[in-house]
Amino acid sequence: QVQLVQSGAEVKKPGASVKVSCKTAGYSFFSYAISWVRQAPGQGLEWMGWMNVNSGDTHYSQRFQGTISMTADRSTSTAYLEVKSLRSDDTAVYFCARYNRDDSTSDYWGQGTLVTVSS
Amino acid sequence: QSALTQPASVSGSPGQTITISCTGTSNDVGYYDLVSWYQQVPGKAPRLMIYEVTKRPSGISSRFSGSKSGNTASLTISGLQADDEADYYCFSYAGSSIYVFGSGAKVTVL
């Protein structure tokens, strides 16, 4: 069955970077894109962007331009989200999801990765 | 890109029908028929409930339905059940490969 399994929780200091992985299985990695969404504690969902894993093209929310990077390792069907120059308000659960560009849906999701930014 | 506007909370008794609104602009909700709805139980990943304004994915109850009028999309839950209690988020395409979530609505079953 379709699975997206994310890396474990991280604790980082302000100014550091974090790289979250999202290993996929159960479907053709090249047939779908990957989107990333985050959720700060007690807050709503925030769309971060998506990546076409075939072309490598990325599309980021303006809010995150310059501070995030989405990449993919096709050999292991794994997607990555790097968040740079972390601040305390980057503390959140980060979700990856399988994204279908045709109908703009994310139908399968990872379990989420908690990133805590604290000095 | 600002978040789409949803009521903070909506409540109803078991068996009742409730509607959650999602107001955007003529650049997102009003322009594209690419509005979807996600249900999120605290501590869990979101679950797709409605896509392309009115369509239900396989396995989603027909008690859930979607619609749109102008810049406002709506999710209707009929025959409200206890396990419908969750947060609901609308999501819309906003052009140029960019998307935006709604602010979220907490549904409480009284």
C-alpha cells in the first residue's frame, strides 16, 4: 500500500538548518509530485510548496522563498525538505504528502515530523 | 497569499446538518474549481474529504458534500456523527502553481 514515512523529531538551535526526509513506497515515485505542509503548535495548516520529482522543478510559497529547499533522491524514492536559518517560530510539525497535479490533491500523507527550534 | 477565511468553530447535534464556509478572492476560490477540503483529527495527518469543489474520494461518506458560489466554497456535513468532530481546512489553487489553506474550522458535535 502507499506509504510515506518521515524522519524522526529534531531539536535545533536558532540559525541552524534542518533536513526532513520523506521515504515513499507502494506507488511509482515518478507519477506524483510531493508537497510539504507545516503546522505550528495549536495553529492551522500552512502550505509550503511542492516539487515535481521528475523535472526537479519546485514551487514555494512566497513566505518561504529563500529559506526552504525541496529535493528528491529518485534512486530511493525519497523526498527532502530543508529549512534554513531556523527561528523559534519555525517550531512546527512538518508533513509531506503525495501530490496529484491533475486535481490539486494530496491523498496520502506522512506521519509528520516535529521540529523544535530552541536555544 | 493570505489564508482563506473560515469560521473558527461550527457545532451541531448528532443527526443535524452543518455547513462550513471558506471565503477567498476572485484570484483563488472564485476563479478556479480547484477547492478541496481536509479533515484533521488532533495529532494526525490531514485526510482528503472533497476535491475539485464537489468530488468525493473513494471511501468518503456521501454525508460530506462540497459546493461553491462566487468567492466562497462550502463543506456540508449531513447526519452529523460524533466521529465527525475534527478540524476542517479548505484548500485552493491560487494560480502560478501556488496554493493556500483556509484558517481552519473546529467542528464540535454537541
